[in-house]
Amino acid sequence: MKKFVIIYVLLFSFTSSIFSQSKDSSKLEKIMGKKGIVKDNIVRFNFPRTDLDVKVGDITIEPAFALTTWVAFQTMMKTSMVMGDLVLLENEALKVIPSLISSGIHVTAIHNHLLTEKPKIIYSHIEAVGNAEQLCEKIKNILSLTNTPLTNSSQSNNNIEIDWSNVEKTIGYTGNKNGNIISFGIPRKETIKENKMILPPIMGTAISINFQKVGDSAIVTGDFVLLAKEVEPVEDALTKAGIVVTALHTHMITEQPKLYFMHFWANSDPVKLADGLKTAIMETNSVR
């Protein structure tokens, strides 16, 4: 009888959690005015900056390559945590950053990801704990201070088909294809926590690698998520492969273990780039 009661309670708790997740995600989607990516107890919203015309030299940077604002909400019991990365023009950052702080949303990093891009882009990482709907309302209002398209926007290159099979084979992972772009999210083996919550890859803890096809070559960017002891080996591996390290910094403040984020850039043969990135990945404690 006791076993039956325990099983019943567990099943009730599990189904209630699923129902609550579905209910909570729909509330957040209604506030944001768009569909989110729902996984486990997390709802993530992506906002590609399709309003921007950003170039590095003569190359136009596509929004899915390096210009997508995202925010993700994770719920545990009655508390929710939001984390994200806002893609901002400098004049937008001057308005957004004070507004975030005055709204009780912590700004955990302000920095670059790219180099020599025009116009200059500022990336602001955020974090807060509280009621998910209230946090969502605040972030929606703050994003409204920018020209960020807040509804789903179509991109004309979605029907383009590019053969990335040699890149996937070389790098050793399957990517997510989107027109001219293929993206890789490579999780780490460690359990990463912030505010006593486990941070899965969708919360920004995976190694991120994006390729954008440019003629017969490709540009590549992203960030390696590293422990302190991995920073120098990865730096060396990237440099030897002709991949430039563009930034090294933190995104969070109290995460455990402590993580460092290394951003990079290169323009070369796609398979050659994949080979160099694979060497760097092998220096990390990543899921193979």
C-alpha cells in the first residue's frame, strides 16, 4: 500500500509538472507575442536582429550567424530564473543597460563577440530570479526600447540547401542547418549550476559554433565554454589553425564550476576550419 501511495504521488507530481510547464510556457508566449522553444522546464525565445545590416569587411553577417538576442526561462518549484544575451547597437545599450538594472535584472556581462564589425555591436548578458511572467513583461518592455523585431520574422534564405556533410564529418557532430548557416551546440560533461539550478545547454552552457557560407569559403564564429585549465590549450589550438580569438570573458557571475567564454572568427575553407575547431574541441571536456 505504501509503495502504491509513493508511486501515485510521484506520478501526480510528474504529470502536474508537465501540465504546469505547458501552462506556464503558453503564458510567456502570450506575453512575448511569439512561440518559444520548450524543452524540459525551460522556455527559450530567440530574436534574430533582422533589422540590422552588419558587415565585417565586405561580408554581410546574417542574424542567425551572430546577431540573435535570446532569453530563456527556467522554472524550479515556484521560482523562475531567466538568462539571456541581448544584441544591441551602442545607442541602444545606453538605454537598455540602465533600464535592466533599474528593473531588477542583473547585467552579468557587457562586451564584444566580433571585431571590426560595422556598426559596432554590444552583447549584454542578463540574469534574474523571480516570477516568470513579471520577468517576461520587464524584458519585453526593455526590448521595446530597441529596434529588435519582437515577432517571428522570415528570412529569405531558409530554402537554400548547402552540403555541409564534409564539415559535419570533420568536426564530428551533426549541425542544425538554416539556409547559408550551420550551427553546432556541443554540451560539456559537467553539471553546471547557477542559483542552485542546473543549467542545461539551452541556457547558454554549450560550446557554440556557427558557419556561414560565403562563396566557396565560409566564415566561422561562436564561443568555447571553458574551464580555466582549458583556456590556454584551446587558445593555442585555434591560433595554430588560423582562427582568431576575438574575446575572452565571463557570461555569468556565480556559476559552478567557473566558466570562461572564448569567442573566435575566421574566413577560410569550411573543412579546414572544421578540422581546426575539432582539434580545439578535443582540448575540452565535451560530450563526444
